[in-house]
Amino acid sequence: MRGNNVRVLVVGGGVAGLATVAALRHWGATIDVVERAPGPTDSGTGIYLTGNATRMLDVLDLWEPVADGAVEITRQRSANQGGRRLFDIDVAALWRGVGPCVSLPRAHLHRAMLAGVGDTPIRWGRQPVALAQEGNLVAVEFDDNSTGRYDLVIGADGVNSTVRRLAFGGQAARSLGQYAYRWIAPRIDAEPFWSVQLGRGRQFLTIPITAEQTYCYYNDGPVADRPGWREELAATFTEPATIMLKALDHDASTLHAGPNQEVVLDSWSRRRTLLIGDAAHATSPNMAQGAAMALEDAVVLASSLATAGSVAEALRGYEARRRPRTDWVLSQTHRRDKATGLPPALRDLVMRRLGERMFRSNYGPLFAQP
């Protein structure tokens, strides 16, 4: 099926939305994009992209601008909170033949993707307030009182999706019992390594994202934002925890905090309305698959629309193809959270003996094309 005379609305101008625009730009459809944020921003922290994510950026012709300035991560190191090594993974070898693993500022990824779809206008500071099915069209009312009718509405608007709230009976994301802090600190290690320290139900992660910057992530367990989290982090974990925290004394503007959530739905579509990315299947960040799954979603959706005889057939085929993969990621994130939540002595024993095998098993199915 060609997209001629098909009108598509993409709600969301983040990774999932921009990937969808890039995937559909040669299909022939008329694509409108709305994004509730008032405009592009240089704020945010960092992002880690595994090999299956960079493979999809290459498919979408977005890899080169993203790669410019990204840090290639060659190794992952896991230790306990006292700094004792549990296991290492040569991720460059693990993902060889799929794609490189890289880290970069989230704003850099967004700018590169925006540039890649620069011929598609985005209506910033706009979002739907009502969706109604009218035959084979979706009537959309926006928050500026404008309206439109579309053959397909794609909700690519994240874990707290407006489209999901409007079209899917208000099904909300559910808490994972994890509260996370993210910030940027100076880079102190020349080696391009991803490093994590595991406490009981807590993790402290550092990833270099530029030649000068490190992305820091601290999962504080189920306790919501509280004044003493910095002191507790410094007291619980070995260096570089204290050094990384000092960055907040000089500039706390990079700090982002909030709960980790997941989205589990019986179906991702309602007639001509479809959810993709975190709006459809957000998971714990412990496998770094949020962006990867969104990028794969966009590529598979474009393939389904191009080969199906109708939009309805394409949406059925898309979900049938994607769900086994996203269900796998969901199940593995649960396994990883359970393993890291074991009593420390047992967890350390399991991780030293089985950590590398478990890691490879987690990602194994993702080496294949989506």
C-alpha cells in the first residue's frame, strides 16, 4: 500500500516520533507532527544506545549525524557497592555485526534526529485534547481549538502519553517502585566504559557521554524524592560517587528526578489510533532498550504499512511482529530487577558466577533483525 492521499498525525517530537517521521517520509503520506513541549531544548542528561538501536539509526539514515560526537562504549563493568568487581562484558564484541554501542547527551541525539527530518514541520506547544473515530478517520481536536481528520494517529508521546489517556480508557503507566536521579558531571576516566555499582535494591551508574562529561544515574529504590539522598549515595557507594555528586554543588540544573514506570497493554491500537515506543511498552531502564524499541517500532511500522493492503491490516501485522520482542524485553527487565534486588551476599555470588551468561542471554534475541 502506498501512502498517497493518506494523512498521518504523529503525536510526539521525541525519539519515537522523529523516528516514525524518518521511517515514513518516503511512503508518500502527508504527515503532521505535534509536540507538547514549547520547542527543542538543550537540557536533559545522557542516553546509552545499544547495538540494535544504532542499527536502526543506520536504517533510518540518521546514524552519521548521531555518531558525530558520540562516545563508543566498548566495555561494561559491574561491581558491588564496595567496588568489588562482579563481572565485565566486552560489549563491542557482543554487538559486533549488529551495531556499535554509544553514549551521548540526549539533546545531541534529539538535535541530530530533528536535522534528519528537517523538511517535516513540527507544531511545537500543541497536543490533542480529544480523539473521535468517524468512519475510517480519526477526528482530532487540539489545545489551540484547531481540528483535523486523519487516516492514522500515532501516539509517540512517551510513558505519560496523552494519546493513551484519550483513546485507551485512561490506562496509566504503573510504578516500578524505583525512584531515579540523573545528572551530568565532569568526566574523570579516559576509558570509554559503562560502569555500575550495585547496592541492595539500588544502583549507581556512570557513562561517559562526551570527552568532558559523564552521565550519572542513581536508582534510590522505592523512596520518592527526599533531602538526604545525596548523603546516602555518598555513604553507600565507593568512588566515583562523591566526585560525581560534587558536580551538583557547582551546577544542579542538570539534575532530573522521577519514578521509573512501565506500560503494559493488551493492545496497542484502537481502530486507526496506534501507540508506539514508551507510550505502548515502557519498561525499567535497566536494559537501556527504550530508544532501541522505539526506533525498531518505527522501522517495522513503515514496513507493515508498505506491504499491507490497508491501514487496519498493517496495524495488526505490526503488533503481531513487534509484541514478542517487546514482551521479551519486559520479561528480562523484570529478571534483572529481581536479580539485583537479592540479598547482597547472594547477589554477588550469583553475579560473579552467572552475570556474564545472564547478560548475554538477556540480549541474545535482540541481535536478530526486528
